[in-house]
Amino acid sequence: DCVVAGNTGPAHLAAAVGTPVVSLFAPVVPAERWRPYGVPHLLLGDQDAPCAGSRARRCPVPGHPCLDTVTALDVVAAVDKLVEVA
């Protein structure tokens, strides 16, 4: 019913088949260009973190500040928003 993805690759595959996406999205690339397209989606993570726009493949900032505040409860809440909970 929904995919939780920590990388843009699986997020785009899910979107390609019409599946809503919760994306743990590090802002090293701009969300407006790399977010899931054409499906309901939610991006989790600090899009204004120091690594924003760096295009880094490995986190250049100690502690992963873009994603370290995302909790399991945040992920569950995002999934609940995208999927009708029975």
C-alpha cells in the first residue's frame, strides 16, 4: 500500500508503479528534482541541513543532521497519512 524508502532509486520504482512513497530524503540533491513524481508522497528529513545541495554520496556532516531527528513514530505517522488504516 505504501513504500518507505531511504534512497531515491526505490522511491522512483515505487512511484513508477503508482505506489505512494514515504521518502527518508537527504537533501544532498534538490527535492523538487528528485522527489517521487506522480504519486502521493511525504519527504522526511531536514531539507535545510548543512549537506543540502552538496551532491555528496557519503554524509559530509558528522551525525547525519538531515535525518537524525526522524523517528520511527514519524515514519509510522507519514505512512498513516498516505494509507487508509483499517
